Amino acid sequence: MARGTLGKILNGSFRLKKKRVEIRLLQWNILADGLGDDGFLATEFSPIFESADTNSKGYAANDFMKLVREAKLADTASGMTTKFSKLKGEEKKLKKMKASAEGYEELKESVAKLKEETEKSELVKLKKQFQNSPQLEKVDSEILHWSKRYDRLKRIALEADPDVITFQEIDHVQQFLVDKDFSAKYTCMVDSSKTYKPPNYTENKGNDDLSPDKYFQHILNSRAAFAPKSYSNAYLFRSKRDGKASDIDDDGCAIFWKKEILKPVELGFLRVPSDTEKSEAVLALTLQHLETDMTFNVITTHLPSGDEPKKELERLAVLNNPSANWTARRIHFQGKDWKEVPYEKGVHFVGVTSYVKYFADRKDTHTIFALDANSRPSFPRIKSDSSSSQTNVWDTILQDTGLESIWVQSSHLQRTGEPHNSKQPFVVSVNKMRGPSSNQPSKIGEHQLELIDHVFTNGQLSQLVTSVDLKKK
């Protein structure tokens, strides 16, 4: 909704104990290029007309958003949103089935019937009504298009001048690394002699670079502080749009650092358990401050999205799930080369928080955990399989890792997640709404104005950078 990068920005300044070294961090979910074409709305182009016809009706941006919300409420009340979800699930099943398989024809008929029924949706009617709107097309071409977004986010990052950047949903690692201006200051390659290349996918998935049995070795061999989501929707959608472009990549989490003051000494990944072909991992990087030799750890990840209680349970299961099979591998810089070194004997990870705590407990170092949690501090507490009492993502991270939130350290929130100042009831890190052309009906019309991006640390002091001046030449 707000013009800019449609990402979520949070700058933090961390004053660490040893010699009081200050580290500036930029935490940012930049919205993957492959996921950007999802009907996001904006207020820049108003009024919004139904078409270019001079007689077409126009609506103020806020009035148009009201139309979207009303259509979504009508579809929810009529059960149409449930039918959309069912249609999506059955289409996935049909795609995987062979035409000769038992039940194929019945499923095909069910999909056809659901498609016919969902055509009566108020959201579908609204989508057709505004499908030729010049203003909505401008949102796509002038705000959402990757070339526009990349220029803006690069400018913001360079002007903010962070020492470390934690990205989520980055699917253009190669572009950042070859960009002359950006790469002059930052890199995510622990081995500068290596050149980053996107993964190779083939029709035979067993030969893919990121097939389940090759995932770990590929990301370790790449020597990049990048944890991709294999077989991601970002890769799929960009492939359909851009054909066989050489830079098509999965989205994932990455850590970039300022080369002139920091150097990497350890790179690790914690793989999230999966019973599908898809893989993703938590990313951990240990950096050394060149002037003082002080080391600190940076961990980043991206938790599942969704506002329903079941989605919070999914997120909690990623944070702590002793019954799942968690695996972690790492490489160390030794002498003149990077070599794989197993984690210490007896170290056992049962989720993201145990992985973070492993680093937080290291002596003579400090830890920063930056993530898109997709969960606000006030998210209703819920009982999970691994907790003895009701909890949420915010509580679990604080309790399991022993780290502090920079939102608490900077006096924006109390440790409970409640506002520190009642006159300023909440802080936000995301402000967006999807319109009727979104491919995610369940998220259409939801004004996501909330705090879901977080940074936790055992540094003793943090301070927010509240603005970046882009008017400087």
C-alpha cells in the first residue's frame, strides 16, 4: 500500500560488550520478484477507474479498498472463500495425478464444478470490473515491477549504510553480487574466489542441484550466505514469466556484510524437516570485526505466513519440534580454505530456537537473530505440542533463546509484547493489502498493518534508525 519497496525495513544499531563495537543491521523482507505479481494495492494512483474509457467510473483509493474488503466479507459469508481453498487444493491434486489413475475423472469434474461456482464470487466480479484499470496497471508497472523495486531498495540499503543486511525472499542474489555499486561495499560470498550461480533444475528431479539428497552439499559448496527454498513458487512463477533466463533463482534468506570492516569465519545451515521434495534452511553466519578481532553471530530465517491459529502452530513447530529430524552442517575458515567441520559431539538441535541458543551461549561473542516471523507479539497464545503452556512465536523466542528484543531495548514494547507507551499503541513493520487480482483469495482485502519483523540480541544496547534520507545526491 505504501510506495517504496513493499518490503519491511528495520534498522538496528547494536552496541556489543567487547570494546563497545557498534554494528548497524538492516533487516528486510524485500518481497521476491517471483512473488511480486500478486495484486498488491497502492494509494499513489487515484482515482482508480474501471477502464481507460472516459465514461468509466472512478473511485478514490480508499473507496476502492473498501470495495475489496466488502467483496471479501461477502465471499466469506457465502462460503465462497472456502470453495476457493478447496479448488486450489483439488487443482494441485489433479496436476499430480495421471489421467489413467483411479478417481481422475471424478476429480476433474469436481474441479470444473468448483471453477463454475467460484465465477459467482464477488471478488471475481470485482476483478473483471477493474481488469482494464490504467491505475491498477500502473501499480504493477511503476511500483511492483522488479526493475523499479530493485533500484529503490538498493538506494535505500546503500544510503542506510548498514554493516550487515539480513534479507528474506531474495531471489536475485546474483544481481546484487554483480551490481557495481552494491558489490563495491557488500557481499554474501564467504569465499571471494567463487562465483555464485543459481541452481540447475532438470526434468529429472534426481539430478537437480537442490534435490533433497543434494540440498545441503549444494548450499555448502556455493560458499554463499544464502539459504534458498528449493522448488520455490518464486522460481516457478519467474520461469513461467521469463522463460529460460539465466538468473532465475529460488527465493530464500541471505546475509550480506560490509567487506571493508568484516570477514566471515563460519557459515552454517539448519535444515527444516520436510516430507516433500522441497527444502529450506535457517542461515547462520559468524563474522569477525577486522579492527578489533571481535566475532559475532548473525542468524536469519523466514517463518510460515498466515493469521489463523493453525499457522501459528506451524510457526511454533519450526521453532521447537523435538519429534522431527533436524540436521545441521557448517563450514569453517581454516588456514587458507573453507572446510566442513561437524558440530560438537553431543550438540542436538530440535528447532530454530535451539540453534539460535547454541550461538547465543558461545563465550566471548554476541548473537543477533533477525527474522520475518510472520507473527506479531500480541498474537493470541496457543497450546502447541512442544509447550507445557500457551505460547506464541514472540514468547517462545524470548524464553528459549535468552535473547532480548530490540523493540524492548528501544522502549517501544514491553517484554510481554504490549506497547511501552499507551499513547503510541503499536509499531509496525508491514503495511500492505492485496486486491482482487491476487492469487491468494484468503489474503485478499486483509490490511496487514502489524509488527511481524523482529531482531533479537544479547548485545546490551540497541537503537533504531527511524529514517533514511533519499534526497541526498
